[in-house]
Amino acid sequence: MATVLPLPKYHQIYLVLREQLNEGRFANGLPPEMVLSKEFGAARVTVRRALEQLSNEGLIIRRAGRGTHPAPAEVVVPGDGAQGVRRRGIKGMSGLLENIVSMSLRTTVKVIEVRTIHASHTVAEALQIPFGAMVQKAVRRRSSKLGPVSHITTYVPDELAQRFGRKDLMRKPILRLIEESGVEMGRARQTVSARQADAAVAQELEVAVGTALLAVNRLVFDVNDRPVQWLHGLYRPDRYEYQMDVSQVGSVDARISVKENLSE
């Protein structure tokens, strides 16, 4: 297992605050630096550095005399478009969703966390539900024969997630569970970027802190264009592959695969 180096105090504070921001705990603003300093047992200059990092990433807005508040969420939800185009998009993404379920069945899962939380502004906008509505947050790790592949966090509206819990998530892919809740899957919107592993993720994926990972954000819709799942996934690039074929007429065929042995 790779050695996980200790993180600087300011970065530990940054990680905790980032998670709390994502869960919507600071809807009325973050506590003053002095309060955070006492809470984390750190100097104000250390807290200030963590806040500066959050500000630089556009996660908070700091205004003199007005305090510190979460930045407004920016979630892009695609329009309906022409009906014919929409049908083709659903068909293409259904293939990808089926591929995702198939890949999940070839991996093992460790459920790290499952709990019901109030939707933050970001989660609420993505899932098109009221701010503060209940959602299920699930954190899981998937592994192949070679070892850990992905660290995945999902958010599902509580009305759908009430029908499955930790034991179900250990047995079946979450998309299959949502489908069994009566949802007919439609399309998905996905972005792929990069992110460095923090201490918690590095330990689960058995990589060094700071290792570059593939970062996938996926918003899944049902056939009525209602969001049913928002996913944030971090993947080891040496064990996960994303392929995409684009034709001259604009259709897209996307596939993902997980390496299961050293010869692949």
C-alpha cells in the first residue's frame, strides 16, 4: 500500500469545510475566523489560509463587513431541444448507462457511508428539488481484481432512496436499485476532468496523497427528464478507461471499462 503522508493543518481544515459546504451546512454564512480557529484548534492564520483556498476555488465569497458565504451554485442543465434529437440522445446515453451497470457487476463494492441529509444549494439545483429537501448521500469504493478502482459519492432524492439502504448498495449497482424503485432511465449528462487525491480518498484508493485521478460528474435523468441521481466519482487512471466514438453526423457512442488483470 502506498504511504499516505500527513496533510498540513490548513489543508485538513479546507477538506472538512469543503465537505460541509457541499452538504449545505453554511446556508446562513460561515462562522468567523475566530470561531473556526477555536473549533479546529488552529491559529487564525491557518484558518485564513484554508478559507483562501476555498475562495480561490470559487466555493465561498468573502466580503469585508459582510462575512463569508457559500458561492452560488452553477449547475448546467441541458434544454429539451428538438424531439427527434432528444430521442437519439436518450438512446445513446441509455447504452452508456447499461455499460456502467455492467461494469459495476464486474467489481466489488465497499460501502463507506450512507445517510440522509438536507440538500445543499448545489445538490438541490442539480436534482431540481427544493433547497433543504432530503436526499440520500452514499459514499462507496469499487474494486477490481487488481484492487481499488473508484471512490464514488452519489446523491439521490429521498423519495427514491427510501426503498434501498446500505445492504442493498452492497449487493446491486445504484442505477439498478433506482430502476427497481419504478424509475425508467433516460439520459445522462457527464463531465470528465482531473483532481488530486486528498488523504481520505488516497487511503481508500491505495495511492499517494496528491495522485492525479480522473474526476467524473454525472447527472442521470429519467425518461421524463427528471434528475434521479447526481454522482461525483474519482477513478484511478491506471485501472479505469473512458472511450468515446463520435461520428460525422454527431452521434456519440461512449463506453467505460475496468482493468481486471495485469495483461490488459
